[in-house]
Amino acid sequence: MCDAISSLESAATVWAPSILPQAVLSYTGISIVLALAIFYMAYRQIPSEKLARLTSQMGVDEKLLDEAKTRCPRTMRGLLELEERLLQVKRTASEVKIRLLKAEEEEVWKDYLQTIREVMQTISDCRIDMKEIRTDILVIMEEETQRKLSEGVNKTRVTLATIYTPILHVPLNIRRRRGARPESISV
């Protein structure tokens, strides 16, 4: 019986230190990961960071608009209207950048926080406008693709109709033997 108790004591002294550090390390690791995730989420909410992402997206959308202009010349008026909206959003983003630079100089926290709140709302509005512009550009490009595909289908139908029109007056020189099936004619 003493052997059983001493073996349990020795097992407990061997296993207990390995369990405690592992738990401490696990909690420490989880705490570090959680702190980094919170820091990253907070960093992404900084107005200057949001403005930088918006500006980057504007550059991508501007390239998309240029591509649409080359691929869709029939809808140039609509694309020019979208370009005007894009330029208005870019101007608004520039105004926001100026407001952010001036906000750093404000000494009263209440004014600073009010300015930041307005800036964040303006950035949010700009992001919504950019999403609508991007969607409209993609719709125009897809409509042009569908138009070209429909054109191709129509050309193919016309070609098929001209090549394979049934010939109405084909002389049939078919001799039938007794009990033979009629032969098929290939045109």
C-alpha cells in the first residue's frame, strides 16, 4: 500500500510541474495573440489608415475605369459620368486629408474628437460611393461582354443558316430494290 502511495506521490511530483507551466504558457500565448488582434483592429480604425486604404482602392478603380474605356467605347457617356463621380470622391478624400492634418493641431480634445467623428463619417461615405462606382463599372463591362457574345451568337446563326439551308429541289435518283430500305441522302 505504501508503494502505491509513494508511486502516486512521485507521479504527482513529476506531472504537476509539467502541467502548470504549460497552462501558464498557454494563457500567456493566448493573451499575446488576443492583444495583437485588438491592436490590429484598433490600428485599422485609425482615420489616416482608413484614408490610405480608400486612396489605394481609388487607384485600383481608376485603372478599372481606364480598362472599361478601352473595352467599352459604346458606353463612353456612362463611363465619363462615372469618372466624374470618381474625381469628386478623390477631391473629397483630399479634403479629408487636409482636415486630418489640421486636426492634429487642435488643442481642445472636444474639437479634435468632433473633427475625427466627421472625418470618419466622410471616409465611410466615400467608401460607399467608391463601391457603387466600382459596381457600375463592372456592370458596364459585363454588359459589353454580353453584347459581344450575343453578336457572336447571331453571326454564328447566320453562318449556319447560309451554309446549311435545306435545298428544296434536289433530284432524287434513288433506285429501290425489292425489300431494300430507302437510302439516306447526305447533303
